[in-house]
Amino acid sequence: MSNRAPQPWLKPGVFVGALVPLIVIAGRGLRGELGANPISQALNQLGLVALIFLVAALVCTPLKTLVGWTWPIRLRRMLGVFAFAYAALHFLTYVVLDQTFDWRAIIADVTKRRFIYVGFSALMLLIPLAVTSTNAAVKRLGFVRWKRLHRLAYVVPILGVIHFTWRVKKDVREPVTYAVVLAVLLLIRAATFLRARRSGSSSQRSGEG
Ligand code: HEM
């Protein structure tokens, strides 16, 4: 297999798969199968899909570190962009269908309801990540600055989980599940970082000796 394009079906396959939730939600909506409160249901489902993509984008690097799989890394950018697209659709559903462009109510919600404020912040932080998701942007910013900016990829799902927890109020089992997954991913990341730093400084010491 060529080094440049192993598993050529991988990216197109994941791309098509990533559109399935949208098709399913839109289809259910059009057929009137979203229950008594279809707007709220569509809103919740799009938000949940956005959160799942955010977490999926973060799983790619640990899979390489822990299991040695490199192919998920090639999907990371696409998963992140889909997370942004679903979060944007979630927001648009809120603005267009839920609030019917009532900007006063929207501003009041964003400033006064803490769960909406946190969701809005998550979306705002996703914008620079989506805008700088191209190879050209990596070149323009320089890899070090680009990498520093993309650490926000950890902050956004944390805000997403807080947004989810504050929204559900009582039964927090589902958001807590996402919080646990995120905590594990962050721990793996921190452990890899510390190990790399320690081995870097010990090789520096042996270089000096
Ligand atoms: C990265 C950004 C965001 C993520 C990951 C996200 C995720 C979620 C999740 C997981 C839920 C609950 C789903 C469920 O209960 O099954 C939710 C609900 C909700 N989100 Fe977001 N959200 C984001 C941004 C926003 C923004 C920008 C707004 C509006 C300004 C917003 C407004 C809402 C509202 C109003 C609900 C509750 C809907 C209802 O109960 O009818 N979210 N979101």
C-alpha cells in the first residue's frame, strides 16, 4: 500500500458516516417523529452529536500513543470540523427555530442563563479552531503557535460538558459519562506530556555529561 494514501476509503467513509446523524435528525423532523417538542429534540440531538465529535477528535492522539494506531490521526481534522458544523447547526436551530430570530431574547439568554453562556463560549472558541484547520493556516501561524491555539480543543468539550450538565439539572448521568471520558483523555495527554518532558530533560543531561 502506498505511504501517501493507505486505506483510501477511510476519509470518504468517515465523511459520509458523519453526515448520517444530520440526515437522521432532519428525516425524523420532516416525518414528525421528534416527539411532542420537535425543536427542542432536534436542538438536543445536534448538541449531543457536536459533543460526540469533539470527544472523538480527542481520542485520535491517545489511540496512537497507547495502541500505536496512526490512522485515526488522519481523521482528527475532519472530526473537529464536523464538531464545529454540528455545533453551528445546533446554534442555528436555537436562533432560527427555537428563538425565531428574537435577538433580544437570545442576548438575554446568552448573558443571563449560565448554561447558554457556557455553550456560546464553547462555540466562540471553536471558531478560531475551525478557521485555522487548513494546512495553509498551519503554515501561516507556524506549527508552534498553531499547536498552542489548538490546545483549545480540550477546553471546548469541557465547556460542552458543563453546558450539558447545567442544562439537564437533575439526571446528570449522561453528562458525567462524557466528563469521565474527557478526564481520562486529559490524563493520558498529561502523562504523555510529562513523560516526553522527562525523557527530553534526561537525554539533555546525558548529552551534557
Ligand atoms: C460547542 C458548542 C456546544 C455544544 C457541544 C453543545 C452541546 C449541547 C448538549 C450536549 C445539549 C444537551 C443534549 C441533551 O440533553 O441530550 C445541549 C442543549 C442545548 N444547547 Fe448546546 N451546545 C453547544 C453550544 C450551544 C450554543 C452556542 C447555544 C445557544 C446560544 C446552545 C443552546 C442550547 C440549548 C438551548 C439547549 C437545550 C435545548 C432544550 O432543552 O430544548 N448550545 N447543547
